Amino acid sequence: MNILITAATSSEAHRLKKQFRADNIILGDYQEMPAFMQILKLPNPSSLSYAHEMLTLCLDKEIRVVYALGDEENSNLRTAVQLFTEFGIELKDIKNK
């Protein structure tokens, strides 16, 4: 099971990553990043098909838990929580804990 943490360039993402085993964490961001940073390129949350693009990515990368740290990412995924649940993917909201 892989865990995706978005907003990979934020300190919040790196603090969250430290709470898990390093081998199953994937950091991702939709911003352009240098290749050496090994950050997964994510769809842009302003895309009309963002939720479906993220679902496809999660299925392709065997991601079962998503921590969407960006406000726009979180908001867009919240509207599709049932879709993700149907595929066994859990959307975690650390901002409202």
C-alpha cells in the first residue's frame, strides 16, 4: 500500500512523511520540479477532470491513501470522496482533525 502526500515542497508534507515508513510514501506536486527531486508530477487541481486524473494516478501507482495538503487539491478531492472510496482509496484530511 502506497501513501501519497501532495504539496511536496511544503514543510507540512515533509513533517507528515516522517510519521510513516519511508518506503511506501510518495511525495507529489503539480508544480514543476527538477527531476533530481524525485517528486511525482500530479495533475493540476484547476483541471476540470482533476478528480478523475488523480483517481487514475492512484490506481496506476497502487496508492491507497491520499493526503491532499493543498487547499484546492483538498477541496476538489472532497467532492469525489465516494468515487475514491469505491476503489478502496482513502482521502485523509489532516486540516480538519
